[in-house]
Amino acid sequence: MRSLTLVGAVLIVFGIAGLVFNQFSYSENKPVLDAGPIHIKAEEEHHVAIPMIAGIVAVVAGLGMIIVSRRSA
């Protein structure tokens, strides 16, 4: 049951991170023009929102996994 405890702890960490950081962003380079020796790229920034309910569910599920693994041990 050690793996269940580990998965529960990881879920709790990711859930808390999702609650603290409501969104994250990343950049992507896309080629705009690629004609012979000329290469032009544009940088696009994307924002991804993390729903609050997802963080709460992850924390509750992680706590549930840890409790179940301790009771069965």
C-alpha cells in the first residue's frame, strides 16, 4: 500500500499547486515564413486556467488515498 500513499501525496501536492497558481502560461514559437535562407518565427503565448474545483478534488482524493492506505496497513 506504499504506492497508494505516494500517489495520494502527489495528488495533494498538485492540488495545492493548482489552488495557489490559478493559471500558467507557456510560449510557443511558430514559423511564419520559411523561404530559402529567410526564416521568420512568431512567438505565441498561451494561458491555461486551472479550475478551482480541480485543485479541491485533487486534494480530497489524495487525502482519501492516504487514509485508505493507512487503514488497510
